[in-house]
Amino acid sequence: MNAQFKKGVLEMCVLSLLSKKDMYGYELTEQIGKEMAVTTGTLYIILKRLTDEGYFTTYLKESSDGPARKYYTLTEKGHHKQEELKKNWHQFVVSVNRLMEEVL
């Protein structure tokens, strides 16, 4: 996948996954990694920034597999941001598809 395409949509992918359920960082990396290549480091930078901007809160949850995991949960602000990005994404895709069909 084109790196520039991916860079622009990772934030939306993270918000969309977290709108369905709380997840920890590695779990998010695994889920996104099923569809596109992403490094854990890149994802944690996005998680840190979005947390700092108030789109997530975090909490620790004990794990039977090792140390406690830091889970991310969307705030009300995060839900609004996810909906806004989703709407913008759909409008963008329609516009691009329309332009591509005109060229072909």
C-alpha cells in the first residue's frame, strides 16, 4: 500500500477500531496489521498524540500473559472526531471515484 495513503488514514483506522471496543496498543497494531503494514512505533505515536488531544483516555487492566496492559477508550470528543473523519472519508472516496471514472 502506498505510504502516503496509509499515513493519512491510520488515525481514522485507530478511531474506528476504538469506537467498537477498548483495545490496547499491540492489539490495535495486530488488527490494523491484518489489512496493512504498520509498525508498533508509528501506532504509539498516533495513540500518544490523540490521547494528548483528548480523543482517548487510558486505563490499566491486568493480564494473565504478563504485565498490566494499557487500554485506550474513546472519549465523547473521540467519538465525534471518528464520525467526522468517517463522513469526510466517504465524501473523499466518492469524489475520487467520480474523477477516476471520468478519466477512464
